[in-house]
Amino acid sequence: MTSQTTAVSVISCAKTFPDGTRALEPMDLEVAGGETVVLLGPSGCGKTTLLRIIAGLEMPDKSGRVLFNGEDVTTKLIEKRNVGMVFQSYALFPNMSVRDNVAYGLKVRKSARSEIEGRVSEMLEMMHINDLADRRIDQLSGGQRQRVALARAIAVRPRVLLLDEPLTALDALLRDRLRVEIDTLLRSLGITAIYVTHDQAEAMALGDRIVVMSKGKIAQIGTPRDIYYKPQNEFVADFIGTVNRLRRSDVRQLTGMEGEHILFRPEDAEIAPPDEAHFTGRVSSAFFLGDRTRLVLDGVGEAPVVIESPMREVFNVGAQIPIRIRPEGIMTLPAGEGDA
């Protein structure tokens, strides 16, 4: 859809608001042309502020710069950057039809009528909303509105597509469905996209790379697999998925491990014969989830241990369960790394 993809460079960008609140510490970020990068973190970590700086809705502190393909756009307004934005609140015009909402950005750019009509038809077809073209926005469901918002953002053929928590307001089933649609859309367009979310599953599904943020800083950048299996600090390990942490003294038959603690994910532990077990825990809770059972085990270390079993067995509270950790599932943190 675009003849050239746009690389985004964030250089020494920090943000301090007039009341003195420091929303972002100085940070650097490189996004390759055509890449989808997800900014992931808890509320208040600075991810939306960073997105707004890239969009041109916020100015970074004095030393910060934003470059598109090497061009300094730091002082350019959003309308001069040619970015598309999709918000959690949709930000659609309720007094316009679906067709007119999708056409809005093209009309602002004074595109030719034939170009507008052709592009709008293309977007309606791409987003599977042809039959909604003449409806008002208040006649649409949440999922339909989000498709319209996406169509409007893409219609102008932006250099960069920016998405700020676009699925948060939707129910779980619709979120899953639209997540797949957005991933397919971004792959087909080859457009540079930066996506903000606090939802880990969303980040894992959509991101070529994930930027995990905490307290206005970047805690780790990596592929979804790197972030999940090779966390670089305790914040990332605890924030992404579920992680168990045991002292080496609580775990039998594991030798040669560096560090005081052994970390592993629930799915990397399995029920084993007692003589092969690394530890034994008492079932305090058992949650049947259909394809697996999630067990919470007490009596091992300072905190409960969570494991997942695909077995059809019914686990009773109080039962003693011998557990083996798969060697490939054992994680270690760099020496001295703590919270980001």
C-alpha cells in the first residue's frame, strides 16, 4: 500500500509536564520500516506519552528528537507528519455516516473526488464493512466502530500507524477476533505500526518486538519469545505471564545453577514420579480450565507455586504432588538485576 516504509527514531526523548510530573525519562527507540512494535506496560508507565510524542500530540523535553526516515519531525504538528491514529475511544464523528468518517482525512487533504471514492471503497472492502457504509456511528457495535476507525486511519495511507489501546473497550471474544484481524491487516499492508497496550496476550500476538516499560523507562526490548523466556530483570519476569521463583535450597537434584533463585513458568513444570521430582507441593487450589488444570501449590517456598497440567485427573485440595521442572524451562536473571 505504501511505496516506501518509514523508520521511526526516538532520540533522548523525555517528558516533564508543567506541574513537574516526569512522565518519561530520556529514552532511545528505533522502529524499522514495516515493523510492528508494541509498547507494553502498566498504567502510568509512560507508554501513551511516548506514542503521543511520536504522533506530534506532545512535545518532548528540549533535548528530545523524533525522526521519520532520518527527517527531523520533532516540531511538526500531527497533521504534517502523515500519521494515522486509532484510539480506544474510536474518536469518530457521530453526525457522519461510516462512509463520510472514512473519507474525512482524504477530504481534509483535498484529494480528488475520484480518488476519495476509490480509496473509501477499498477501505470498506478491506475492513468488511461495505454493508455499513451509510449507517450512522450510533447504529454500530463497538467492534464495527473500531473497524471504521481503522479504515479511516489507513485511508490516508499514513507513513506510520499509531494505535492507543484500540481494543480495551471491547469484550474478550471480540478482542480476540479483532486482534487476529489487525495482525492480518498490518502484515498485508507492510506499514510501520506502533501499538500501545497493557494486555500481554495482545502484545505477544501483534508485536514483532515488544518494548516493556516501567516508571517512565524502557525495562526491556525484544521479540515476544525473548521477553517471555529471557527476561532481563525482575520487573519483566513478573509482569509478563506468570513466573515461579524458588530458592535453590527448596529444589532437589538441581545443581550447577547460578544465582540464589530458580525461575520457571507454570507450563515448564510437570507431575513426575517421586524419585524424579525436584520438589513436592500441597494443592491449595485447583482450577479446571478445559484444556488444562491450573494448580496452586503450597509448602515449597516462601510463595505459592503455580503449575499447569494437561492431565484429565481431578486434583483434590491437600494432595501432595511431586513436580519436575523441565531443564529448558529454567530461567536466570543477569546478576544484580532488580526492578526496572
